[in-house]
Amino acid sequence: MSELCLYFAPVVTLTHEAQFVLLRRWLKEKGFASQSLIPAKDSVISLPEKCLLTTRTVLKSYMGDYIKRWHPPISPLLALCCFLISERYGGDASEWSSYINILPKTYTCPVYFSDDIIDLLPRSLQKKATEQKEQFQELYCSSLMFFHSLQPLFTQPTEELFTQDALRWAWCSVNTRTVYMEHDQSDYLSREKDVYALAPYLDLLNHCPNVQVEAGFNKETCCYEVKSVQGCKKFQQAFINYGPHDNHRLLLEYGFVAPDNPHSVVHVDLDEQDKQLTQKLLYLRDNDFLRNLTFGMDGPSWRLMTALRLLSLKPEQYTSWKSVLLGAGVSRDREEWCIHNALKLCNNLTDDNVKALERVNMKPLTCANLSLLEQLCVVESLRQEEQRILEHTRVVLQNLWGQ
């Protein structure tokens, strides 16, 4: 299996199904047809520690002394970002050039999105995407002096090398491709938890929400290992699992959407309408009940229906607020009010999805930029997945309404 892995990683970008089919054909021609499947609990990939790019790598490099002298200490994330930018500048002379060259030149994370693309996202995701861009902007502005301190390492001015675009590329490379690996706290880095490790070749494995794997650094073998819980058939794409994330989280952190994602939901924002409703919303917020209000493939979540039940209560039922949050039922007419309003929310979100998809379909007519088209494709995939969930939810609610 180790020989197969060595052929597997450099040949193909796994996101392209056609290339993967060609790889399977090539493996057969080279005599790998006799290879057995990956048994359950067997390794999919095993990377020696020396192949991992971590803050220890950075601190031992030519950049280490500059980081150690800088106060206040920079974060582990920024250290890795600076090293990636520097190594990319080094070109073929860089020890890490083979890895740098296979990294994407751009990403489809929201930090790359313009305001008009962010405006196409569901409202609950727009806020998080805007916050992501603001946090990145703050990181860039707060790092300018440190970038300047690295000038002795380069012939090119650091303001031309460590640009906002370069840092954004490095930030996304680290954020989307690092595996979780705890490191001892360094005296030369900030107190932020250092759990990053860039793992060449491993990051070519695609995420699948239905696949079970065990992943982590094995201190006995000194390797980062990914083991398949279920096994993998020969000539089939080997997947890993980033965790039970919904599509909002996948798009925000990794820049893609998983089709038929069992963890995906449609997030609901409850609007303020009048004074009484505002008081109830404040009560829900104080009791941490305005988060994770969602529609799923099986209908509205328990939290959403509980919040609606509280909102359905009449002013004279104030004393019932607490018991409803704890799971108490409401009268039949109030339950019908909840179902009606859940259906109304579902229809409103469906209308919003339809309008967003229409706007997405109009955009490519004026887009010549390939990266913009890729961003629009991701947004379209997200909206289509949410539309599928909302269609299922509508059926569930209509059945409840008819009972």
C-alpha cells in the first residue's frame, strides 16, 4: 500500500474526477490490479514527522532568529504564513518548492469574496464571512512592522513581497490544509495554541462526510497517520473526514460545499417585529436560545420549534416562558401557530434562495475572471443544497399542518 500511495499523491488533483479515472487506468496498466483493498483500521497514509511543516520547522529556519527577536511574539499562524510567503518567493531554490508548487494559487474561502459575492450568501453566513474578512484585515495591518523587520532576508522590498494578497494566500493555505497536531508551547511565539501542521500529499485527499477515519500523530512511529475505519476498495478514491461540519462551516473554513452532506442544515434568523416579540427575543438570547435554530432534512430543529413556542405565547402567559424553554408543550392553537410560522419561515428562505440563484446565474455573463466563476460555483452549490433541505422541510411541515 505504501508504494501505491507514492504513485497516488503527485499524479492527480483529486477534485477532478476525470483525472482520477485516468489514474485508476494507469494503475491497472502498471500492474497494480492485484493490489488488495485497504482493510479496515489500516493506514491510508503515513507521513514521517520530518515531512510536516510546523512552527518548529520555521523556528529552525533562516527566519527563526528574526521571530525570536520580535516583541511582542507573533502567533504560530503568522509564523507559518510568513514562512510560506518566503518559500514561495524562493522559487525552485526553496527546500519546500515541490509542496509550494502544488498549493492552489487562489482559494474560494469567503476571505477572497468581494462584497457583492458575500451578498449572495445566506444571511446567517454573510455575517460570519464579513467577520472573517475583518479579522484577516486586522491581522495584516497588525503584522506590517514585523514584515518590515524581515527585510535583511530579501532583495525585494518587503512591502512588495508581504502584500495583503500574499498573506491572504498563505492564511488560506494554513487554514484549509493544516492537520491538528499539538505542539509544546514555544517561548518565542504568542500564547495562542499551536496546533498546526502542514502535511504534504495528505491534503490531496478529499473530504467525505460519510467516511470514518482515525487521524493523529503517532508518537511511537513519529508519523502523522490516517487510518480508515471502514476500509477502502481498490481503484476507488480514498477519502478523509474533516469532522461533522455543516456546509456553512465547510465553506467558511475550507472553501467548498459537500453535496448530500448529512450534517447540513439551513440556519434561521428570527426577526424582531414588535415590542412584545422583542422582549421574548431578549429572553431567548439571555437563555442562549437564538443559536442553532435550523431546518434539516427531517424538518425544523427542536430548538427552533421551542423558540417558536415561546414566541407564540400571549402576553398573559408570561409565567409559562421558562417551562416552555424546558420542553413543556403549548395549547393546540399555539402549536398550530408555530407550525404555520415555521412554514412561513421556510417559504421566505426558499424565496431568498431562488432569488440568490437567479442572481448567481446572471453573474457569469459578465465575469471573465476564473476565480470569480469558482466562487460563484461554490455559492451556487451551497444555495442548491439549502434548497433541497428546504423542500424536505416544507413537506414535513405541511404534513404536520394537515394532522
